[in-house]
Amino acid sequence: MNIAILIEHRVEREMPQPSKEPCKKEACDIQACLSKNNFLPHKCVRVIQLLQYCCENCNYKSTHCASVSDLLKQMPKPKGQKS
């Protein structure tokens, strides 16, 4: 086998591939947080925000982004902010 082909094959294997399921990690982190905190979304604000940022970055092209809006609706509004 040609050395150039070997190097190219090795580089392709080592380069991170784009996830087929973007935001899966963040969605799993939310599930774990909610399970640990008696399914109270206000105790998982940070991980919910991380999923929201991930979804924004992938233009909501992930099946894991469907729940973001529902979770955000359950979050208490900051003082002084109207719905």
C-alpha cells in the first residue's frame, strides 16, 4: 500500500467527524439533571441553556432540539421581566 494512502486514511480516522445527532450530549445531560432533581426544571437551568445554545448553533437541525421551547416555557421568569 502506498504511504500517501496510509497517511490519508489515518488522518481521516483521527479527524473528528460532525455528529450525526448534534446536541445529543446536552439532551442527555438535561435528562440526567432532571432525574436527579425530581424533574424540577429550575434546578437544571445551566444544562437547559447549554442545549439551547447547541440548538442555536446547529440551526435547530437536531431531533434533540424539539424539547427546548417547552423546557424554557417552564422556567420562572427573572424578576421584572413580563411574559
